[in-house]
Amino acid sequence: MKRFAAHYLYCNPHQIICNGFVEVDDDAVLLDIYSLNDIPQESHSTVFYNGILLPFRIDLKKAIASESNMFDVIRDQYSNEHINLIAGEKVEIYLLENLDLVNKLFLKETVLSQLL
């Protein structure tokens, strides 16, 4: 079992979890999603990243060029993907790092990597 957490977990445009984490089995099947704020103690096996976890790949060049609110850009790209995080289904998880999380902007240094 693996747990990945980040400042934000973007499940879909209507569900963005602050301090969210995903729990998956060894076959990348989603077991559950939570907010670290809702559990009494973080598991010792949780890997925390500075950034945003996504269930789909975004066009990073387009995102950086937009200079718009990062959640607006992700939402616009989500509408083309229609991917949700659903327990019991195999998932892909991507990580956006090196963002301006205070002003919610992409930076030239923003990186997208695939965790699962």
C-alpha cells in the first residue's frame, strides 16, 4: 500500500481537497482519498509533496503560458479529460511541483511528474 499527500488533491472541479492524500494498493488501485485535516494522526508511510496531486496529465506549457489562476487552468484541462478518482479503480497520479501556492499561479519552474 502507498499513500501520497500534497497541499492540494485535485479530484475534479467540484472536489479539491486541501492537504489531501490518496491511498492505493500495489496495483495502483485507489483505496481511498482523505484530507490529512480529517485524521487524528498521519500514517508513517505517507509521502508528502509540495504541490498538487492530479488524476490526469495536463499540458504544462499551455498552463505556464496562461498566467491564470492555476485551478482555473486545471479545470479547463480537466473538462477535456473527465477523469475522477473512484475507489476500486486503477488510477494514474501526477504531481505538479514548484508552484506559487499562495497566489495560485504556475511558474516557469513548475514541473509535472507521474507518481503512478
